[in-house]
Amino acid sequence: MDHTTQPGHGQYIYLRADNLRLLVPQEDMGEVEHLNIQPVASGTPGLLASPDDSESCFIALSDSMRLMDYCPDGRYVTTKLPPVEGMEIRCCWTEVHILIDYQPHWQDVPEILLLADSPLRHFAIMNDQPVFLCAGQALQNIVFRAGI
């Protein structure tokens, strides 16, 4: 999905990380899992690790979609991103819902609010809150841009 296309009716995953709210087409995301133990800093900026499993890598996004060096309290569910250079990365969320047979009414983000490097170009209103359309590839690109 590029900046000009908007998916229509279908299945989406609603992802919330504190005040950040995203709708991602379900086919863009991997499995959803409960986070049993809070990830900790790994020594690589923006990359988190599980204290009991060196195989798992995690990221946590801020409200402005930047990688954080810690996992905030309340992030208890993860989604798997498409592999990044062979590395499996899971993103930590406050809330995740699978929306089946959902028809968002997309609106363009006003030009004055657009940031050049932001993948967020469209939004819908859910429960009186803006929810931004985001491709799974855009989440993966955040990891690439950070050089992880």
C-alpha cells in the first residue's frame, strides 16, 4: 500500500500503544500473542529483549511512532512484524482487536498536519478517536530507518 491507496472493506487489526491508534490490514501482520514478561533494553537503541529468552526481539512505539528504549507499563500484547533481515520482531501494544468485516470511512490527514517522513496519510474515527491507516510495511520501515 502506498500513500495514495486506501483499503476498503475487510479485516483489520486495531493497534493501540497509549495514544497512538492504528488500523493495519490483517494480512500485513503476523500472529497476536499475550506478553507474559515485560521486555527490557537490549543494548541496541530501540530494540528490546525478553529477559528469559534471547531469541525474542521486541520494539515499543511512542505516540509519534518512534522506537522507545523501554517497554511502557500496560503493553501486554504483541504482534509479529514481517521479518526484518531474517530477524523476527514483535511490537508491544496496549490494546489489540481483530476487526472482521470492517468498513472504515477513511479521511485524508489535512495537509497542514502531514509530516514528510510519516506513513500516516489517512484516518478514520472509531469511538470518537482518530485511528490512522498504517501498512505493516510502514511499521517494518521504522525498524529499518533505526538501523536495527
